Amino acid sequence: MEIGVLIEGRQEFMGKEIPVISGGFGEGRKCIYDKTVAEIHGMREADIRRRITNNIKRFKETIDFIDLKQRVRQMHTLEFLLSLGYSKQSVTQADHIYLLSERGYAKLIKIMDSDLAWEIHDRLVDEYFTMRDEIIPKMTKLFLTLESELLELKSGFEKSTDCISNKIDTGFGSLQKINLKYEECVADSSFISKYRKCDVENIIGEIMAYGGYSSGQKVFSKIYQIMKQKCGIDVKQCQADYILQNPETPEISPWKVITRSPILFQNFMGIAFKMLDKLKNYGSGDGDMVSHDFEEALKQIKVIADNTFNSNIPSVYQAVYKCMEDIFGVRWSYIKCKSKIRAVEADKDLQEIFIRAVNYTWCHSVA
């Protein structure tokens, strides 16, 4: 999008899973949006926005804050907000949607001025804005220093005996181990340690549900394909390299190799989150969707009822309507119509959501 904001993944903070966002205020610089601030402080979004708006003279635009509502007509901005968890209705009704820099967030805390607010601020700065950015430069500097020393040593003894050469190669082997420890350190503080096995299974399951994939293996294969196309990472080649370096594990799977490398793991999860965001917004995978249009979705209702709802068609409709509300953000209380199906029949946007909800209900009912 034009403001250059990227969603890098998600991070656990105070028992909540919050998106990790960078850009907007400078390349690689982390920022936070008002919805997340409201969640971690246990406040309403409207109250957070009102405090900023009422004190807007204290904030500098593009330095402390960006009002995303003013840019909602720019290319991809609405899609970006939807991927952050905003509904179309909340975007339409909001007067402002604020993205804050670390400095802007600090000013907001000063306005809130409570012991709890300052305590949360300190934790967020340590665990979200600062920690990863401090660890990486220090470890990178150590790694580069060791690499430089070993390169000088190897250069000075290129024409020496095989014995000396072997010792130098052993030194490079030690360097590789140091690099692994460095990667593990970054992972422990920021990424891999935040995910349990069930977290990965959940996101793969959601991708299957939204995209109509018939198996988890197809999802993994699709992510591996994108890693190669977008990131230049050939997972199969990584697997072969790992086996070459670790001959004692010849049967290791590509996924196990990924879980042993923070770099591979971070790329995998980043792509998985982007896939899920896209599927939630557009409701399409590889063309394997159960229903592609409204008429197919209506026919699929009966199939779902016969297979998993004891032929109770009204129960399927209720499940689909609930999915439209809980998953896709439809607010039925704002829709004035005699029945929900009549509302869907009269509105193309609701029909698209209805189709996705039917697919979602089908995938979950047969899982």
C-alpha cells in the first residue's frame, strides 16, 4: 500500500496475539494501530481514538500518527485494514483510524497517565518495539567479526599443509555453529518460541477452510511454491542440504527442516499469514472452492444438511448466517429486511460473503 506498511506476522503479548507491523514511519520501524492499543489496554477503540483526536495538537502527522481513514480510498488501504481485523462497517463508521509510531504511542500513554498504562507501555516497548531490534545488530556484529578473522586466517595459509587447511575448515565449522546459536537466540526472543504445534495446525486448518483445500499437504505444497517464487527459497534443496550436513537424519521431512531454521520458519509463517489474509478478504484459493456462485452455494446447503446436519436444512442456514457474522463481520442488526436470505438475494456483496460462509461451513463440518 502507498504508506508502506507491512504485516510481518503475529506476536503473543499479555496473553493476546497482536500483529507485528512495520513501516509507515520509516523502513523497518515498528508501529501499532489503535485497535491493538485498545485490546491490550482493555479499552474501547472509540475511547482511544477520542483521546488522540482531543489532543491532536500534541501529535505530529506522519511522525507520531497516520490517519488511515483519510487514506482509505488509496490503493489496497481498505484491504489492509480488513486484514488487521477491521470490518467494512467499522471502517465506514469510524471518523478516524490511527496508526501510531513508538513516539506517538508514548505521547498517548502520557495523556492516559495511569500506573497501569505506563506499566503496559514499558512492557510493549521492551517486548515489541525494542527487543528484537537490539538483539539482531549485536549478534550480527559478533558474527561478522568472527567471519572476518577466519577469512584472514584462511587467506594467510592457503598454500600451507593440508593439516593447517583442515584446522581452518574446522574453524569455519565452528563459525556455522555460532551462526545457528545466533539464529536460535533471535527465534527464542521473537518468533519460533511464540508458536506451538497447535498454532501451526490452526492456521493451516483455517487456510484449508477458507481456500477449499482438500488436505493440509496441499497447503504446505502451495506455501513451499510461494517461498520459492517470492523469496527464492527452495525448500526441497534446503532439505537436501540439511541431510548432507546431518547424514544421521536421512529421513527428515521438509517441515522438520523448516522448524530447525528461524529464517525458514519466519518465511513460512509470514507467507501463511498473508495467504490467510487474502483468503479471508477474497474467499478464493486455487480454484478448488466448493461453491463458486450463489446458485451453487444454495445447492451446497442441501449437501451439507444431508451429510452432517441430519437433513436439517434450517440448521445449516443458521450456521451459515452465524459464520457470516462471526467470521466475516456481517452485522444483521443493521440490515433491514424481512428475512436474512431475502437480504442476501438482494445484495451482491452479501451473496459473496454467503458463498464464502457456505464453503467455510462445509469445510469445518467435514473436517
